[in-house]
Amino acid sequence: MVFNSLAGEDQTPLRTQLLQSHFMLDHAEYVEQAYLFDLLRERVAEGVPMQELLGQLRHELLATTRLPMAIEYMLTELRHSGLMGHAMSRLGHYFASFQTFLISESEKETGRFSIHLALQVLQADAKLRADYTARLESIDEAGNLGESFQSVPRGGRLTPEGMAQRARSGSFFFQFEVLSRNRLGYDAGLTAMSNDPVYDTAWSKWLLDLRANVGLVDLADLLFLASDEYRRRLIAEGLDIEGKGPFLFGEKEGRIALANRRKDPVYLFGAMQRHLDYPPVPRPIKIEKDRDTIPALLRRIERLESRIKLMEQEQRQEFDLSKFYTKPDQA
């Protein structure tokens, strides 16, 4: 655990449980990661090699974080293997498994997931992690969430347990939508998500079980059965909740999932993004190549028609070369 500034003997059991259940980095580390991925995204588009970029950017990062040291190690691995994903996999204590998975997928020759889009997703993912760790670091010795993070829609107050649940739910929907929209493969993708430090043991087990059910059972049904809304309805009807669950999502997520049963998952993801307020999933920008194609084809057809007309005139011996003559004063 890296929260050295919050570690202490005066911590309450609640605060200790919340902090020690996450093997995450400091807030500053994720802020610098988001900055790094943003710079890489901008400069990779210019065709600069990754090794040269990392060598330049390590001097621009905050020296009090461990990211410059991680880049030093990545540069060494890049010179040997040439793959950034392989270098990140050897830094599992620093980069999350889902981050490594995204880079590895973008480096596949047969894949359609580009490095430019991968860096966009990583930047948004790092910002999401930075927001989560900022909330964790705001918990005081009494186990209360910081004032700036307590408010929720409709004027309510958010507890540390509620904050952790919402953060994990937001991370899940963000990462799962990345897998779905880019067709990265649920088996390997959910395995990488299950090893992410954002999720606790119950979440990791549920993510591994989800691999066998996704595609066979409606995603909205799976989410509803794992929500507090489903547990509330069972209790209201006097039914036993033994053997049900785990109840990982809140009541709001359960109601949204129930309202989107048998619908396109795009509507489900859109509703979750609006209400959980996690970053929108970056999408590839479609370049309109047909906009200039038709005018160019028309110009070529006109040139071909003029050439064919000249050839026909020459065959009929009607070609008059004097039309192309110019007078000396007109030259």
C-alpha cells in the first residue's frame, strides 16, 4: 500500500479497511500518468519513435513520483524487445494489468486497436484512477469522506463505502465499454480487469465468472442480479437472499439495468455514463475520405474524355494541330 501519508495508528477500522484493500498508487502518480499518456498521444501522431518520445518525456515529469524511474526501466526493455506492453508487464507493481492489456492489444499486428486510441483510453483511465485515489486520500481519521467529495445528486451525502462502490462501478462500466466498442475480447479483457487493484476480492471473482456468462445472458440482467436494487426487492418480498449476489452495484445501477433489459447495450452504457459521471469512452475518429474523392474522379473523367476525343479526331484525320498554335505576341 502506498498511502504513506495516511498510514497511522490513529486510523479507524473503516479507514484502514478502505485503504488497505487497495494496492493503488498515490494520487500524484496517476496525475502524472495521465499527463504522460496525453503527451504520447499528441507526439505519436507526428511519427516520432516511442523510444525517443519516452527519452524526452521522462525529463518533463514530476521527479518526486516514481514514473520517471518506470520510464527508465521501460526504455531498457524497449531496446531489447521493442514492445511497450512487454515492458509494462514487467512493472506490474506500478502499471495496472488493464493498462498493460490495452498497450499489448494496440501492438498486435493483426488488431484494429491503434496505439493512438489506446493512449486516449489510458489517459481517461488514469484520470479516473486519480479521482478515486483523491477521494481515498481525503478520508480523515474519523473515517469521513472529504467535504469536496461528499455531495451526490439530489443533495445527499456520500459515505466512504458508497464512494468505493460508485468508483468501482464507474471503473467497471468504463473498462467494459472499452472492451465492447473496440472488440478486444472478453476473456482476456475481463481477466485483466479482475487483476486490477481498483477491485476487491468479491469484484475479482465476479469478473472472472462474468467471462462465462457474457454473450449468453443479457448484460442488463447480470448487472441487475448483482445490484442492491435486486437485494432490496428480495427483502421486500420476504425472500431469502442466501446464495444470491454478490451485490456489487448500487440501487441506481440496478434500476438503470432493469430499465435497459432487451435493449441495445449502447443505451445501457450511455445511461450509466450520465448517472455515474465517469469519463466517456474515447472512440476512433472516422476520417471522411469520400469528401474529396468524387470531385477528383470528375476531373479525371474530363481529362479522359478530352484525350479520347483527340484520338478519335486523329483516327478520322480531322485533328487540327493549328488550334494549339499561339502567336509570338501571345506567347
